[in-house]
Amino acid sequence: MSKSQRSALIIAITGLMSLLLFAIVGLSQTPSPGIQLTTSPPVGQFYPFEAEATKPQSPTLLTLTARNPAGELLTNSLFKVQIFTPPNTPFFSTDFPVVEGTKLLELKAIAPEGKVQFQQMLPIRGKYKLLVNVTPIAANQFSLIEQTLTLDVPENPVKYRNYAILLVVLLAVGIGGGWIMGKQSLPQRGEIAPVRVRLLLSGAVVVAIASLVVVNVSAEVSKSHDHSHTMPEKAAFANNSQLQVQISGDKYATVGELANLQVSAIDSKTNQPLTDVTFKLKTTDLENNWVAFAYEGIPDATGKLKWQQQFFDGAPHKLEVEVIPTSVNSQFKPVVATEEIEVAAVATPLLTRLISLGYLIGTVIIGLAIGLTSRRRILV
């Protein structure tokens, strides 16, 4: 091969590689069809809700966008969003075991621009599942899109650190106790501890377990009693001379279950529902003043906006609704309506509490065994 031919071959290969690189970059920048989920802050930079947090906590902003195969946003679409919490983990429970494996939110949102945004406080660690389907508001505009998305929420490293410190302290207490008790008398051959020590430990464990069982059975009975009451509906009004806001739905909510909520705006003069308005929704915890859910959307053709929401922490919440006219020529002024929602707490499952107690007692027993064994080896 001549020098000129080698040069031509090198130039051709370089050109093909450049074209391939440009194609890869172009594909990576072209939006893929279907439904995409983005979060703010990005995944990995936010943690689950912390009940005793010393710093203010903010909900995560979730953005869902729907695109056609050409990468264009599917305008004038209707989103149905369902969020399910991570599945039950009895051996490594979260801070809210009752919430595990339940539905956190169900929202139907009209998306004129093919995008839906809302803020949601995520209560526990793990992989959340989002079932999303998008349908056209106008017939035959596009085909139904259904997609299952996942969202991984890592645990706060501080909790792992605190739990490790607790286990180390319990282990040290057990070792110290075993060392002291092992000094009292020597065990017989083949025994890990003297008879009196073993009886003392057995009695302490039995008393601890019995006390926990009594407390938890009482909690379960109380929980069953609370569930025997039906949840009535509420209807609250706020109005000015032109606009009336109505909040309706469940007056009482229960942890682990969805509460049905609905808002609507009515023209005070004609008594007809209004559709050219925007609803700004926000539910706030009344004990610590953190936002559980927030959404800004428009009503359906009947002038209503409906959603289902779970209140996971058992504290009363305030639902705040601001109605803002969207028409430039509208004579209506914004109206704000609020309503309080009472939330019934649910006791942690008995099995989960027994497992947690077992970890703590087991750590102390291991420490006692280490202390007694070490003392015996010195004395023998």
C-alpha cells in the first residue's frame, strides 16, 4: 500500500469515527419517548422524612413529562399518577412500618403542556414505585401510555451511625455485666455461666418480653377499636362576593390509608362551577409545620380537582387551597380556603416491635456471654 493510499485510509477511518461520535452525542441529547421522572434535589441528594429532625425539611419536587416517539411533549394530556411506598421489611424496619407497602398518593392531573409537577414528602427509605398513565384529553390525539417508574430513596447515614452506637453501648453494657457477674462464682464444667447467673438472665428476658407483649396487645386492641369508626366526610366553604371555594372529602384520615379529598370553585352569582381557575394545594403538618404535599393544577370539566393522599405521621394536618383566576379578563379575586384534617395514628405491628426488641436483647446477651467467658478463662 502506497503512502497516499494509507493517508486516504486514515482520513476515511477518522471521518467514520467522527460521524459515529456525532450520532452517539445526538442520540444522547434527543429526549426518549414515553414518560420520564426527574426530581429536585436529584436522586441520592435527599433522604426520607425524619420525625425528630432539628432542621426544617422540604418535600421532594417530582416532575413527570410525557413525550411522543419524536421527543415532543404530549400537550393537552391527562396524567394519572399512583405512588406506592417500598415493600414491607420486617427484619430491617423503617421509621414508619405501617406505611410500608401502601399507596402514598393518587393524583389525576390535567397537563396542558405535557408535564406535571408536585411536591411530596417521602416517609421511608427504599424503592418507590410510580404507576403513571397518560391519556389525551381530545379523542385520537395519541395512544394511551402506561409506564411503571421507580424512585430509590437512600437512608440517612446518620441513622445507621446512631444505631451502630446504640449496639456498641449495649454490647459494652453486656460485657461489663457479664464480667461482674462472672466474678461471683465459677461455673461448673461445660457451663458458660453459673446457675444463678443463667436464672437471672432468663428471668430478665422473660419479664422484658412479657411486658412488651402486654403493651403491644393493648395497642392492637386500641387500634382495632379506632378502626371500628367510619370516616365521615367534610365540606368547608370559603367565599367572597364573587367566588366560592368548596373543600370536601374525608374529615378523618388514618395512617396507612388514603384520604379522599376534593376542591372546587363556584361562581357566587350563577352558582355554576368555574373551570378557568388554578388551584394551589398544600397540606401542612400542624405539629412541626412541614409540607407533606403541594400541587398547582387546573380543575376538570366539572370544575373539580380530586386526589387521594396518605398522612403517614399520625399528626393533624392543614389543607390550604388558593384559587387563582387564569383568565386575563376575569373579575374574580384570588380566594384562600383552609381546613384541618385529623389523622389517627396506628400502632407499629407487634411482630416488628418484637424483632426490634430481639436485636437489642440479643446484643446484650452476646455481650454477657463474652464477659462471662472472658472472666471464666481468667479465673480457671
